[in-house]
Amino acid sequence: MRRSSQPVARRKEAGPTIIISVLLLYLFLPIVATLLFSIAKDWQSSILPTSYTLSWYGHIFSDPRFLFAVLRTLLVGVLTVSLGMTVMVPVIFVLAIYFPKWEKLLQISVLLPFAFPPVVAAIGLIKLYSGGPVPLTGTIWILIAVYFILIQPFIYQSVRSSLRTIHAKDLMEAAEVLGSGKVNAFLRIILPNIWSGTLVACLLSFSMVFGEFVMGRMLVGGEFETVQQYLYNAMKVSGPSASAVVVTYFLFIFLISGIVLKLGKRKPKGYLAHPKPGGEDQ
């Protein structure tokens, strides 16, 4: 019986392995093809390029337009994520702990960006902000305002899940019983314990802002060129150059993700180790 059960067990283990391998191949094959195309000097009738070059990367990194596009995108991303986290984290915490009945309204509001197509939303925003004493269309501020709304679902899901995981209501009640104020308990107990969730929210939000194209194209056009708009313009001029921009974009996001994950492993001051189900501490 033992001999016959071993092949069956191996087949069961091989099934998920094959599925995951096929999925990874499906996901990474376009990226590998783009990388090869970005470094190909001659690639016509063969499966792989016959010669390679890094001239396309030298071209984009020596182009001031590309460097300024990266800086603009970083500026918009950092400002938007900073504003979103500063506003949304306390709001989510207060509604979840003290006003749970009103949390449904917040859930509905964070789902609204998915209900309207980007083109329709952009046209409505242009109509709304093109007039008035301080028109915002064509400026960085309208991008930050729009992206602030778009990243709300990512912030809400990550932060709310973290609050449920640490049993934030119980922690706040214990802190208040021990004489701590609400603000002090939030800053010194709750925030350190949802550190990982907030970092995930920052990463997802920044990735969305860094890769967004429709809103930026329609709201500011060429007046505030971002990385995605630079990529759109590069596709009209040279395919390998556009591929080099895409690969650079992926590497940059990969680097940011690695930094965020490394920061997430650090436990900030005030972090409480939660016991495992078996009774052992982590």
C-alpha cells in the first residue's frame, strides 16, 4: 500500500507545480521578450537576436525629457500617496473603531472610481475644473486630486485588513483602560502594528500612479509629461526605445517593491508580537 500511494502523492504534488510553472511562464514571457527587443541590434528571421546593444538605454537615459518625466512621475506619486495615507488612515481607523455604521458609506465611496470609465471621468473633471477663479486643468494639482480618489480602494483594503488582524478595537480599549489618550494610543500602538499594511497600501498606490496613463493624458496632456506619456510618444518614434522604457519601468517598480518589502520586515517601536494559534509567540 505504501508503494502504490507514493506515485499518487507525487502526481498530486506535480499538478500544482506544473500549473504554477505555466502561469509564471505566461506572466514573464512578455517581459523577457520586451527585454530582448530592447537590447537587440539585429533581430529579423531568428528566434533570438543575432546581436545585442545597450544603445537604446543610453539614448533614453541621456534624454533630458525622460529624466524629467521620471522626476515628475515621482513627484506626483510621492505627493499623492503621502496625502492619501495622511488623510485615509485616520479616517478608516475612526470609522472602523468608533463609527462602524458609517463605514458602509466609506466602502461605497472607495468603490466609485471603478464604476466610471476613466475617459468619462476625465471629461467630467475637465468640465468641472476648467472654469472658476482657479482653473486646475493642465496642472499637477488636478492630477494629485484625481489620483487621490483612485488610490482610495488600495488604501482602504490594506489598512482595514490590518486593523482586523490586530484587533484594533481591543487594543484601543486596553490602552484607554491603562490611561492612554486616543491620539497617543493611535500613534504609538495602532500605527506600528499596521505598519506592514500601510506599506502595502503605499506600494499598490504608487504603482497605480506610476503606471496610469489615461487621466494624465487627458487632464494635463503634454504640459506635464509623465513616464507613461513619454512611453506613448516613444512608441511613435522607435520600438526598441519604447521597449527600453518599459523594461526600465519594470525594474524601477521591482526596486521599489524590494525596498518596501524590506522595510515591512522591520518592526517599528510599539509593535506587539501576536501569539500564534498554538499558544507560542511569534
